[in-house]
Amino acid sequence: MTPRIAYNVAKAVEAGLLVVALSIAQGCATPQPSQDLLAPTEAQMKIRSVQSRSFDVADRQVAMRGVIAALQDLGFIIERANESLGLVTAARFAEPNFYDVVGITVTVRSEGERRMMIRANAIYNNKPIEDPKVYQNFFATLERSLFIAKE
């Protein structure tokens, strides 16, 4: 191999290594998040309205007990209940395939003097449930549970 060919081969290898190094460095660059990353979308606002209901209950403790009773009536096992945060989490196996899991998180917060806002957020096998009928069923059960608690 002549010195000129060896020199050209060395330069080509050097250029190739430089391209590989730049490609690796560019691949490691952190992508910049868009500015509207945490901005609510129209779909999120719609599902939130389906997941939330306001009830005429003045006492948070009564509302929490009603939520727990409703979840138990629906076959859920209560995993956590934190009254100071107004948070209840529960899960159950889904029918007919008892290897599927339904999880739910319910938050209770006061909305004025004599009302509580209750929001349920359910997942099925780690995917959000967006069907309004599911939430209507939960709130109908909760309404019955709160009615019984008032008596």
C-alpha cells in the first residue's frame, strides 16, 4: 500500500468515526418538551365531567364512608383510604375473565359549605376507562349508599 493510499484510508476512517461520534452525541440529546405538555385537552375535560359529581353532603367523613360502602357493594376490595386527603383506592377482578383487574381511585373534596365533589377515576388492565356508563353506575350506587347513610 502506498503512503498516499494509506493516508486516504486513514482520513476516511477518521471521517467515519467523526460521523459515528456525532450521531451518538445527537442521539443522546434530551428532547425538549412542548409547552402545552400539561395543558388539558378537550377530551380530558369531557372525561373529567363524566367522572365528577357533586352531592349534598356536609360532612367529608360521611361522604368517605359512602364511597367505601359503594365500592364494596360493587365488589371492590379497598386498598387504601385516607380521610385527610379524601382519597380511596380499590380494585377487583373483572368478570367474566377473573384475571382482568379493574382499579379505581375516588377523591372527595368539599365544595362550599354543604356539598362534596366526588371524582372517580377507573382503569381496566392499566388502561383508563372512558365509558360514561361505568361512571353512571358507580355514582348511582354511591347515591343509594349516601341515601342509606343519611337515614
